[in-house]
Amino acid sequence: MLDERTNNILQHDPMRMYRAKRDTAHRSVSSKYAILGFISSGTYGRVYKAQSLDDEGKIHAIKKFKPDKEGDVITYTGISQSAIREIALNREIDHENVVSLKEVILEDKSIYMVFEYAEHDFLQVIHHHSQTLRSAIPSAVLKSLIYQLFNGLIYLHSCHILHRDLKPANILITASGVVKIGDLGLARLIYEPLQPLFQGDKVVVTIWYRAPELLMGAKHYTKGIDCWAVGCVMAELASLRPIFKGEEAKLDSKKNVPFQRDQLLKIFDVLGTPDEKDWPGVVDMPEYQNMKRLDLFTNHLYDWCHTRIRSHQGYELLRRLFAYDPDKRLTAKEALQHKWFHEDPKPTWNAFQSVSAQQIPPPRRITIDEAPSMVPITSQAPQPHAHAQFQSQSKPGSSTSLSGGAYGGQGASGNGHGGSRKKARMG
């Protein structure tokens, strides 16, 4: 109970009164969620699978941003730029194909982001087909995944948001086969930004999915970088390996961005060397003279697609997503209207609708978290079904692996399990 003196102070100070009521009403993470297990960890924190104690037992993913540590002492130095962006953008958006943020909780100088839970991600699907089934992803599944991905990207772009880090590990799929774009940690608003997009962000987009204008040193770029990345993701789903798997040249001691020679060579090897006819602006790129020193290559994307996409319209879609000139590259809206999506098999809102249960990745495995600074496993939480972890598939530019990446966590974990099959097709 508040004493009389405290009551008098609060009555004359509305802000203190508000804070006192807020603190009284505040509930801890453990009072609202039972932590079922650990999913993954990364640069900014750790991701957990949790069950709501209030909301009909719904399952969520909780991302905890870890405080900075100096030796054995945890110190609070503020919130990272990435966390601020992610929280700010996620609180303002709402779309069926974008991961939904339920709430943000501040507790003990740590930030917890509570997201909707999704059982799968694109990288799991790729891994399941390449390592377990040893067979290509069916065309109906591939087309449904890419259709929904573009549908979510149209929404983000309509909100003037560039994702800037689209890759298989950052794109989730629910148990009912619905695609959810995740991890907005690198996303930026492009409508009247407070700072130029390149300021403070010398490197964006994981190297294998990075558009040629970024590799050529462009300081100004457009939504086209996301559409190039989707082309890379589509090609990876079709072939079960990255189409442009280059080695990233690291920043030097002065943090200067080096010429990404190997990655450009991987692109040129498939798409051919760009010239002024293909890309008039290439001559003005900072890395143009370095590019001119490379060997010349011819385009053989059609041959690449012949055994992997097995559709002329699929090839046409990839060709236009891989346009060197960002002004000629398909937008997300244009891509969604492409003829490939109108030929059989047509895409569905449940990407797993046409396949058997064996073709869907198995349940995601979670582990017991042994890190002392993390949220403890509560007495209400059931024990996870498995403790084993998959070996991580490392990606250049990050350690993101099979699961949790779309929530911003990085590290090894398990797969997901498919759910119900809807019959509705997309219009």
C-alpha cells in the first residue's frame, strides 16, 4: 500500500501517478508465458518457443534481446539500432504474409518481442528435400511459396519498407502452409528517410542474395534489391542450393567495403557480363573499373532453368527478376501478376496442400536452454520432445541456420510440422 505522503506526491504529479499505476499493472514474461524450449541464438539475442498462459494456450516465439556484457557483469547500454527499427516497424504493420508482433515487454533491462509462431522456414524445406527426401520441391509447393512471398513483399513495399535481408532462413511458413516474412532487423523506411539509406549501413543483404547494384557500390538503391533477393530464393528452392554462392570479401581494418569479385563472378557465370545496353547506369558505378578487369561471360540462365524450373514462364519470371538494371527489374506487384502463376499447377494459400505429410519437414526440435541469464523453464512448461539439434548450415554474412532466423535468432535447431490442408486456391 502507498503511504499518505506518497499519495499526496502522486496526486500533484500526474506522470508519477501514471508510472505507479503502470508498474503496478505490469506483468512479467513468466507470468504470461510458459517457456517450452530454446529455438536459436544470434547476434542480438535468443529465441524461445513459448505457450501463452492467458490466450487459450497459443504458441508464440519470444525473442529476447540480450544486454551487453563486460566480463561477468551485465551492463545496460541502451537498445541497438536494429532492435529499435524492428520494434518500430513491426508495431505498425499487419499482413497475413508478414510475421505478426503480439507485444513487446521490458523486464530487468531486457526487451522481449513476442511473435506469432511458425513451424517451418524456407531453409528447412530446402534442407528436408535435399538431405532427407533427396528430391526436388514440387512445382505446386514452389509456386505457392513464391506467390505468398511476393504477396507479403507487395505489402511491405506499399508501406515504404525495404526488407534488405530476404533469404530462406528469414522467411517462415506456418503449420497451415502460410508464408510469413520475418526478421525486419535490417529493414528501412524509404519514404522521406531521416538519413540516406547507405548511412550507417555499408553492407546490407546477405552476400548470396545481394543485388548487383549493391555489389557494384551503389549508394542509392530501390525496392529492386528485395525483388532480386526473391529471384535468388526462388532459384534456391528450385535447385536446392544457392544459385550465386560466392565467397564474401570482408571489410578491411578501416571498415572499407571491398570489391566483391567472387560474388560478381558467380552472377556473371549464369547471367553473363552486363554491358551498357543491358544496364546504362553501370558505367557510373563505383566498382565499374574493377568489373571491367574481369573475364567476359555469356548468359546461360535459360540452360540453368531448363533442368530446374522446367517451365518457360518460370524462366521468364526469373529472367526479369534478374534484370541487371534495377529500373527494368520486375516490381513485386508486377511479379505477382506474372503468367507463371496462372499456369498449372496454380498456387494455393496452403503451400503444403498438394503434398503428403512425409514431404513436409518434421516437427521443429527445441532444446533446454542452459544459459543462466535467459528466461528459466517454468514449472508449467511441458518437456520438449527432443533434445538433439541439427547441424547448422552456415550462410555468408551471418551464422543463421535451419530455424529461428526469421525471428532474428541465429543458430542450429530443428524442423517444423505441416498442418491442415485448405482447398482454396489463390485468385
